[in-house]
Amino acid sequence: MSKKLRYKAMDLLARREHSRSELATKLSQRFPDSTGLEAVLDGLEADGLQSDSRFAGSFFRLRVQGGFGPQRIRAELRQRGINDDLIAQQFTEHEVDWFLAAQALFAKKYANVDMSEPRLRAKCIRYMQYKGYQAEHISALF
């Protein structure tokens, strides 16, 4: 059974990086009565096939490129089982100018919109908050 578990885990990891928590969840759903899940995950980590650090870096870069802000990225990493120390490490390793990122997203989404109308301005603020930008990033746009 542990051989099937390992092969399935390797199959999932071949498609994309997974956090240990994600991998454990997916494998326990596919093999509910399996024993030795932790041993398989430990083995994958020891062999360098699974790494939370590598997953966090990949996920971080992907979300920044997608226009997401720091709050949203931090929350999504936590949701995927990444600990706060590793999250903080990603934020220090990848120095992102969040004001510039917010400005780029704003220019892409609201290039030809008149922000003098309060309703449109409020809609834009809600969108930027949804994307995970903080109040100071948003207020710098106006």
C-alpha cells in the first residue's frame, strides 16, 4: 500500500509543487484506510521530491505575477499549511514593491475609468482589497 501511496504522491508532485499539508490531504482522500502516510511524506521530503520551502517560493512568485497583494498571498499560504516562519522568509527573499504592483494592477484594470464618481471609486477599492492590498497601497493610488 505504501508503494501505491508513494507513486500517487510522486504523480501529484510531477504535475506541480504541493505543500506537505496539501499532499497529505489529497492522499488521505484517495487512500482513506492507508497506514504509513507520514512515513511516505517523510521519505519524499528526505529524497528532495517534496519541499514546503520550494512550494512556498513557487506559489509566492505565481501569485505576485497574478496581481495579488501581500495579505492575500499570506492568507493563501497559511491555508495551504505553510508555517509563518516560512511565509516571512518568502517575503524577505522576494523583495516586491507592493506599491508598484498595486499601481500596475490598477492601471491594467481601471485604465480608462473616471475615478471621480464615488460608486466606481468604492468598487475599485473593494477590488483592490479583495486582491489583498493594504489600505496604504490603495490610498497611494488616488
